[in-house]
Amino acid sequence: MTRHEDRFAKDLQSEIPHLWRFARSISNSSEAADDLMQTALERALRNKHQYVAGTKLRSWLFAIVRNAQLDEFRKVERRGHHVPIEEWYQDAQFAPAQEKHVELGDVAKGIEGLRPEERDVLELCVFSDMSHDQIASQMGVAVGTVKSRLSRARQALAA
């Protein structure tokens, strides 16, 4: 390492606290400031041949930090805001349609297996949303008969 490179490294090291404060002031978190610092220091070391000895090192380094921040803003703007998968994954899940189709098929088979009078009462109650009194009136039977047929239909489907 030459004397000039050694002096540059020492001067750079003495500027790190100032650079970190500046990076923290223009970023939104300590982690972002650390990332910004790492990027800026890497750029400064890679481009140390561009630094003119005798000029203000701090100003040169601040410009590097500012440009690194602008580059990060542009990158985020191009890519869009990052949303962690934990925040959207639950909303993006859908239950498989096959299971519901199979369940509905089982219910349809169960309804087909009912006696005709039980099936009629169940269909009027569930699909037509009629009251027990209305079903009894339409079918010409007592309300108690409607209730017992409905109960037997439900028990048969549950079995």
C-alpha cells in the first residue's frame, strides 16, 4: 500500500461516523443507513483513484452517499414497493374447488336417496325458504308432519 493509499484509508476511516449520521438522516431506518453506508464505502474504495488529494474528502463521500441513495430510490421505483410474502399470502389462497364440488355431489346423492315426501319438504324448506306453515298448506298436511319429515330428512343426510 502506498503512502497516498494509506493516508486515504485513514482519512476515510475518520469520516465514517459523519457518513453514518448523514446516511441515517436521509434514509428511513438504521438498517437502510447501514446498507447505504456499505454501498457508499465500497464505491469510495473502488473509485479512490478519482479522489483528488487536497480536496474535501467529506464532501466527496457525502456525494457518494447521496448518489447511492438516489440509485436505491430509482431501483425501488422501477421494481415497485416490496411487500413481504407474509402480508399477502393468506389473502391469495383459495380453497380448491374440487373439494366443494365433491361435497355438493355427495349432498345431491343424499337428497336423491331420500323418500319423495321427505325430499319435497326439504327442498321447499331449504331452497324455497318457505315456513313450516306454508309448506304444510301447500302439501295439504299438518305442520307436525312437515316438521317430522324435515327432521327425518336431516337425519338421513347427516348419516
